[in-house]
Amino acid sequence: MIDSRTAPYAALVLRVTLGALFLAHASLKLFVFTPAGTAKFFGSLGFPPELAYLIMTVEVLSGVALILGVWTRYAALAGIPILLGAIFTVHGAAGFFFTNPKGGWEFPAFWAIALAAQALLGDGAYALRPSRDVAAAGGQLSGAHSR
């Protein structure tokens, strides 16, 4: 049974954490590897180097949107293909555990599943732009959430 009193706060914690992870991941690409270095890495994987700029942009925009609670479901869904791509192009060959050399696929898979859960949960508490279905219900959870 879902506790409808605390569920919005659980969604808030998950939403802000996922957003912070995206900003941290994008910051690594922007400030440590640099955009040019990230583009070169993407090229070494056989992707167009320009794809790196799209990925960094989506990571930053999704991170900010998740933290603020703006278009939460879309922001969460936008991140899933990025993480699946990381699994299939970089981390998958390294095995399951993320502590393996070159990092396994354990963490990116968990992160993708957490994003799917956020997309299913919705905004949670303190969203700047709550979903219409929640706003229309006066901020109360409705349907299957309240059972």
C-alpha cells in the first residue's frame, strides 16, 4: 500500500537526486573532460562527435527540469536513452559491477530504472510546474495512487 501522505515527498527526493546526478554527470563532461574531449571520445566510439553536445545539453536540461519539477515525466524519460546508450556502448563490456575497470553497467542500469520510476510517479511535492492531473485534483494524489 502506498502512503499517500508521504508519497509526494518520496517522489520529490527521487526527483531532486536524479536531477543532481544529471548535473554532476554533465559537469564532468563540461569541466573535466571538456566538451571537445567528450566529442572526441564519442567519435572514438564511432558516433558523430556532435552527438556529445546533444547529450550534454539533454543532461543539463533534464537535470534542471528534474530539480525544479518542470516537465518531470518528460525529463526523466529523456534521460533513459542516454543511460541505455552508455550501457550498450561503454559499460556493458566491462561486466555488471561498476567497480570493474571501465565501470560495469550496474549503476547506469539502476539509474535508468530510477528514471522510469520517476516518470511513473510524476512530479512529487514542491514542483514548480505540477502535472495537470495532480493540479486538477487540488494537489492530491488520485486514482491508483490513493488506494
